[in-house]
Amino acid sequence: MSRWTINRVIKRSHILKKMKKKHSPALTTAHKILRLTWAKDHMTWNNEWHKVIWSDEKKFNLDGPDGFSYYWYDLRKEEEIFSTRVQGGGSVVIWASFGRGGKSSICFIDRRMNSNGYCEVLKKHLLNIADSLGGFEWIFQQYNAPVHRAKVNLAWFKLQKINVLPWPSLSPDLNPIENLWGMLSRKVSSEGKQFRTKGQLKAAILKSWEEISINQLRDLVSSMPDRIFEVIKLNEAKTRY
């Protein structure tokens, strides 16, 4: 059987679809054990997730998230050209957080941010709104990046009496802010949109961030019990999130 015949059969199939593979960090046995342990430690949490404030950094390129774009091509017209630039034409990095009660403002940060710079971001964009995002006894979530876990920041958390949620490494599927970034990226780069300047990109990010509703945020927080269940059900493996 020729490969052309196979291709025709596949294209006629209603259960097969060509798509890009999703990227996922490689999990070692140690990572899997920590994920399962963490999931079991939090499997009884329900309203406790309402107290968590999720945080992260995200990079946006002027040329879009992956440097290219799909579109429906009308054979009667000329092809559309997506002009790419070196390193995506430039980029901006943001920090933000959210909880069941709402979201923080967007903070545009230096990609070379050190531990002191990170601490300043938290002072300016988190402390004054934390109670409204997660309630009086709010819990802070962050990844295990070196700048996040620096001694100076851990000491500051202790001084401020901030309860930091322990987090298993290489587990973006457990963090609903990753899904929030997906929503934001689709809004910013809708219809293959490109930006000529960082100023234009920043304006689009701010506008798109404001359009994300409180109900969308609450749906993401409500997904946590299901994420926990999937980790336990799949025996530490990556979840569909």
C-alpha cells in the first residue's frame, strides 16, 4: 500500500486529526513521586483553593507566540505572508497574579530580574490587593525558579507572614495561571496579529488582560480538584491540563 493511499484513508477518517505535539517538561521518577505526594497532600482541599493567589511571568513576542500563523486560504486570492523577524522582532515580559477574587495589575519586568527586583514587584503589585484576591488568610503560589526561592525572598515572606504554597517541580499542568496565559495570548495574538513596537504590544496586553472576566478566573480556580484527581488517577503522569 502506498503512502498516498494511507494519507487518503487518514484524511477521510473522523477520528484522526493532524496537530502539533504539545511541549511538556520531562519528568523523572523523583519528579513523579513529588507530584503524587503533593496531590495526595492536597486532595481534600476544596474551598482552600479560594485562598490561593497564583503568580507567574510570561513572555510575549512582537511576532506572536510561535512566530507563525495558520489561516484559511482562499485559492482565488493571493497568499497572505507572515513576515518574521529575528528573535520574534523583540519581546516584553510581564508578571501578574490572580485568585478567585480577581486579578492583579500587569507588571512589565526586566528579563534579567534578580531576587531584589522580584521582591519589589511583589511589594508594588501584590501586597496591597492580596486580601481581595484570596481573602484574609491568603496563600501565595510561585514556581521554584532560583529568583523566587532566593534566601532574601524567603526571609521576606517570613517577615511578612506570607504563607507560600509548596510546589512540585515541572508541574505547569497543575497551575491554572498557565491556562490564563493561554487565554491572554490568544486575545493578544488573535488573527495572526503582529506588532511594530513594544508600546503597541504592551497596549494590546493591557487591553486583553482587562477583558478577562471574573467568571473565567473562578472557573480556573474551580478546576483544581479535578487536576489533583487526574494526577492521582494517572499515577503521577502529566494531566490533560
